[in-house]
Amino acid sequence: MDDKSKATTPRLPTFVESMASFLFALITIGFCAAVWDAWLHVPLMLSAAFAAIMAKRCGYKWKQIERGMFNGIYSVLQAVLILITVGALIGVWIRAGVTPSLIYYGLGILTPAIFLVTALIICSITSLIIGTSWGTAGTIGVAFMGIGYGLGIPPAITAGAVISGAYFGDKIAPLSDTTNMAAAIAGVDLIAHIKNMFRQTGIAYAFALIAFLIIGFFFSGAANLEGAAAIRSSLQSDFTLSPVLLLPIIVVLVAIALKVPALPGIFLGVVVGAIFGLIFQNGVDLETMVNVAYRGIRDWTYEGEKTIALFANRGGIFNKWFAVSIIMIALSFGGIMEMSRQLEVIVNKIIKTFVRGTGSLVSTTVGTTIITNMAMADQYLGIILPAKMFATAYRTRGFHPKMLSAAVDGTGTMTSALVPWNTCAVAMAGFLGVATLSYLPFAIFNWSVPVVIIILGAIGKFSRKIEDDPGTIIEPLAAAASAFDNVKAE
């Protein structure tokens, strides 16, 4: 009986087997993207197949491997539904005149010199209120992309400012699911977790603010203002514009600020936007709204030539199937890596090899979280797994859980939008129409937060001892893992 049990129990993968899966994914994806300029679906599928072969070598049966893939996909179903709903919202808000009105009035107020800073600040405030980067980028962010086009700002730079602002709130807003989750998994009070992130967030945000202010001055000029005037004229010829059409935006912000969950809050924006479109836009009926919710802006002929560049092939549920499919394939790979414990083996090896003092512990946590984001293709798993795996290393050294939560939240949340096949990067690229690697250098806030964390850890300004704040430790780490399901359900 014992011999039979041993024969059917999967073994722990070796470090070589685990790294083979990870390196195969990086090389395959990198080659297809850089050399062939191919979509990431097939290399991700090949990576999942390779990881499955490694899991099979370790004694896992196909049913177990399949369950791992399904569990990986299940973990982001809520995010997929939000992605689809935001697609409908973008199409409806464009045809209803909501987004065009915001672009029109924005172009009348903003100048190229202050545009990027304004985009950063407004997106920051929005994300802080509603606690979601996706909702911010898919609503206000889309409008800023149009305004930036009119002012002559390259789309990649505008997208960088939008994403930097969108992830500000996603990092420290009490309503943010990742903020709540990082605190719960690490076992620390939410407010203590947020307060502990102020230093790293403030330094990185100040750096981003100054950088965008400097970049903005390079785009000042009369030619840009003439382009803005041309787009405003084009919008007037294609839409009925009014400040009243900004109300659907306020409705969504207020609903989510009142703790209406993100999915019904965004869907409410779709409904209200459609109603306003029926009231204000000529030639718009219910059939039109149903079609743009699904197909987006595809076949409509614009009178103003500048409007075409702003809205052609934007929004709609149909246009999100590309993102949904890549997310599902990527999470299949991530699910296999987690189920077969291949990622766990890699992380444990990294800890044993590189962790010596406080600075190396912090930098290793940051590096491992980035690797997890790349391997698992999802920010939730990019936070959960490092938080669980590094818990003992922090506790045995007497470090407060909020030190761990700040490291994994500041890295996992921020870098998720910088990995092209990660769910967040796919969403951002889809909402804003800019490839991940194009906006990456300009998502200044996102990549500067992990850098600041590493620097603070190296100079001893990141350490937090348990005895300094024992009252904010809320529960044992092992029990905190169940909080993930609660956060996803809210």
C-alpha cells in the first residue's frame, strides 16, 4: 500500500526542471515578439505545453494539470468580465458623445506644456476615488488619449502618464482590491499597510510628476494648438456636444466611490451612457447602442476627418476577445506552474542563494515578484505567491508583515502593466491602443516604485520591526490566504 502510494504521488520538481519551463517561456515569447513580431498567443500556448510536460515528468496526471490550468483561469474571471464590460462602455460612451465631449472641453482648456502632468494628476485622483486602474484607463484614460492626439503628444507618452496615474490609486486606495489583498495575505491592518507605503509612493510619484512636467515642455507650440482646434471642429461636426454629457462619468465615479462593486458600477455607466446617447445624439436608436456595445466603433462614417483617427475601431466587446484569449492562455501556463510547484522551487532557490541581509531580502522580494508577474501573467498571483513564500524569511528576521506587504504590493501591482502578456498589460494596451513595450519607458511611476523600494532597502530606510507596531498584525499568515477569495468576490 505504501509502495503504491509513493508511486502515484507527484514529486517536487527539480530546480533545473522548473527553470526550464520558465526560460522556455521567456525565450519563446521574446523571440516570437522581437524577431517575428508575432502575437503572443501561440508562444504562450507552447510555454503552457512545455510546463505541462515538466509537470508530467514529476508524476502529475493530466487531470491534475488540467485542473491547474482551470484554476489559473478561474482566478481572473472577474477581471475578464470587467474587461469585457469596459469594452462595451468605451463603444457606448464614444457614440453617445460622452468621450467626445470630454475630449472637446479638455482640448479647450489644456495646453501641451501641462497636459501630461494634468493627465497624471486627474487619473491619479480618479483611481484613488474608484480604486481601479482598469476603470480609470478605460474611461478617463481613453479621453486623455484623444486629447493628447489633438495636442500633438505621442500616444506612447500619453499612455505612460495615464497608466502612471491609474496605478497610483490601485496601489494605495482603500477600495483597491490589490491593496486589500496584499494586506490580508501578509497579515497586516489595511490602514497600516497603506501608511507604510507613503514614503516609497511619494518619492516615486514626485519623480514621475517632475519627469512629465519636463517632457511636456518639449511639446509646446502653435502647431499643436492648431491640431487641437481642428479636432474640436471635427468633433462638433460628428457629435452633439454638451457638458451634460459628462454626467455618466460622474455617475460611475460616485457609484464606485460609494462602494458599488466595480463590475455593476461600470455596467451602470454603460446603461446611463446609452440613455444619454438616445437623448442627445441625432440618428441614434437602441439598435445603434446595442451594436456599438458589441462591435465598438467600426463601420460608422465620420464627417470630420480628425474624428476617424480618434475613434476608428475603438471599444466594443468584440474588440476585447483578443485580450480575453491571451489572458486565458497565459493563465493556463501560470496555473500549471503554480499547481506543479515549479515556481515555488525557483523562489526557494532564489531565497537561499541571494538573501543575506535586509537589503538583499528586499531586493530579492522585488525581483521574485517581478518574475512571478512574468511567469503567472497575473497581478493577483504576483502578489499572493511572493507574500506567502517570503513570509517565513521576514518573520524569522523579526520584520513586521507590513514590510513584506509593501514590497510585494509596490512591485506586483506596479509591474503587472509592464509585462506584455500579463493580464493588466493586455488590458492597458487594449484600452489605450498602445503596445506595452511602447508605453513602458513612459509608465514612469510604475517602474520607479520598485526601484525606490530597492534603494530604500539598501540604505536601511525600508525596515519595519514587529516590536515597533505589534498591534497592526491582524492574523496569522497561513489563515490570511483565504482573504483572496473574499477580495475577488467583493
